[in-house]
Amino acid sequence: METKTIQKKRNLYLIVGVLAMLFSGVLYAWSILKAPFKDVFGWSDSSLALNFTMTMCFFCLGAFAGSLICKKIGPKITLVISGVLVGAGFGLTGLLTADKLWLLYVAYAFLAGTGIGISYNVVVSTVSAWFPDRKGFCSGCLMMGFGLSTLLLGSSIEKFYAMPALGWSKTFMLLGVIIAVVLIIAGLVLRRPEADTVFPAAKVKGTAKKDAVITKDYTTKEMLRSVTFWCAFVCLAFITAVGNSVISFAKDLALSVDATPALATTLVGVLAVCNGLGRIITGAVYDILGRRATMIASNVLTIAAAGITLIAVMNNSLILCVVGLCLTGITYGSCPTISSAFSSSFFGLKYFPVNYSITNFNLIVAAFIAAGSNSLFISTGGYTAPFIMLLALAVVALGLNFTIKNPKD
């Protein structure tokens, strides 16, 4: 296959991948999506926080299942399956009534969470296979699409909620249909490259030269026996926990420092913008500076984000809260980009789909920490204790960061 043909094909796949991730990322708009369940049904914050935790768990399990299914039947049918699951999940969520909290967990957390987890892994692994020379850039673009979903779709969701012809119920059903169609179309388009496809050589610049690229393909068992993997896993879990926690209560956090309801909703969108920017900026930085500098920079910014937000809630400062939310979005966005680029650079592409899905299990740890943050908020009646805990975890992560080294053959 000619170089120009390869370039056109992989650019097309990247665009399709970004669109698929954009619509799938609506799962992260939970702080907006949950509004009717609290206002109309009166469900507690702890019950809704549990749903977000369960969603993240099934998202990770879905990503793992997607890697195995895709290996056997390919991306086409796997993405069709994910589309059906997401469509069914959002559709059933639209049928909720006040006495069916359990259905929220089944429909949104299990069905939609699993379906989006499957599509996430398949899209990332399939499109990334076309960019072995630009891992950070590819990961950043895909994760940007996933992160910007809350901004681009979140404001529309609130407008749809307010429409008498739609309301929250039909909005969920409409979202289910749209996401299902997008994922099925992605399945019909995306293909993995042939084994003999020749890609441009990677151009390693700057300090990235110090981070040797691993040429060996590590099996999942070999990866799990690596100290490097576990140091990075825990480090990413703690960094992600800061963003996960803030995403789960972003709107309420803004309201607590006297933001108006309209501004609070806007700030959720701002968080999403920074999330998306963090993903693509991190991809570019990773390609230039390498893993070590990128991960340490992300970690230091996470400490700053948690610290500034802590000061904001202690002093009831809206301005500092905005700064904290922006920094949190950027650092949270950096984590999935780092996870993807780290998995392929350190452990190879041959077993990347499964290895990457295992690495993403750090989201489950982060989700439970986020649930702990919500519990601290409920028990203390404020955000001070949660952010003290998150700040401490970010500092511990920095210590782990300095221990991460390239695994030895």
C-alpha cells in the first residue's frame, strides 16, 4: 500500500474514531444527566454517586471484554454489539420511575457502561494500530473527543430536558438511538491494518530520546509481573481519582461557592473543555518530552488542582474554584492519554488491546475513591475533607512517579 493511501486511510479512521469517542463520552456528563433523578425522584446523593461508581466499574470490565471479543470477531461486530448495549441502556434509563432505582443501575451502569467500555477499547486499539509512529498524537485526539463530549452534548441535554415535547425521559431515549447509530457506523468503517503495512518511522525528539521505546511485545502475564506496571497503575489511579471525584459532583461544587445555577452548568462545560484540551496537549507533549516528564508534569498539576480547589472551598472563593476546575480538567484529561501511550510504548502493540484494558482498571480504583470522596462530603457536610484526602493521594502518586522505569527484557 502506498504511503499516501495509508495516510488518507488512517486520517479517515482517526476522524471516525474521534466522532465515536465524542458520542460515547456523554457517559461522563453524569453531573448533568443525574439532575432529574435528584429533582423529580428525590434520590439521594449517595445513591447517585453509587451509580457513577458502578458505571466506571462496568466501563472497565466492558473495555476488557471488548479486547477479547474484538480479537475473536473483529471490530465490526464488536462495535455493533456495543451500540446495541448503549442504545438499550439509555433507552431503559428513559423508562425510570421513582420506585425503580435498581433499573438505573442495570440500564445506565451495567448496559450503557459496559457498551461504552467495549467501544472505547475497540476504537482506541483499532485506530492506534494505524499510528505506531505518533502514539501520543493519536491517543490525544481520541481522548479529546471523549473528553469534549460533556461540553458539546451537555448543554444540549439540559435544553432537551426543558422541552415539553422531550423532557428527560425522551432525551435519554434519543441519546441512546444516536449513540447506537454512531457506534454501528464506526463498526462498518474501522478496520485494523494488514500485517505487512509499512508506516512512517517514528520521529523521537527532545528528552523523549531518554525514554527508550520498548521493542519487545509483553504478554498480559508478563506485564502484570512487572513492577513498572504496578507503580504506574497505582500512580494513575490516584491522579485519576482527583478528576473522577470532581466530575461526579462538579455542578454541586460550583454551587457551594455561590455560583449561579447557569454558571455552575457552564463550569461543568469548562471542565469538559479542559479535559479535552488536556488529552490532546498531553499527547503532543508525550511525543516530544517522553513518558517521564509528561507523567511528572501531570502529577504536579494534579497536586496544584487539588490544593487550589481545597483553598477555594475553605475560603468560599468562586475564582479559585474556577481555576481548580480548569486544572483538574487538564490533569484528568492527561491520564487516559498517558495510559494509552504508556501501554503501547512500554509493553508493545501485539497485546495492546488486552494490556490497555487491564491498565484502565485503574479507573475502578479511582471510582471507589470518588465514592469515598462523596461519602466524606455527606458525612462532613462540606468539600474540605474530600479535597484533603485527594491532595494527599496526589502527593503519594508523585512519589510513585519517580519509581517508574522502563521494564527490563
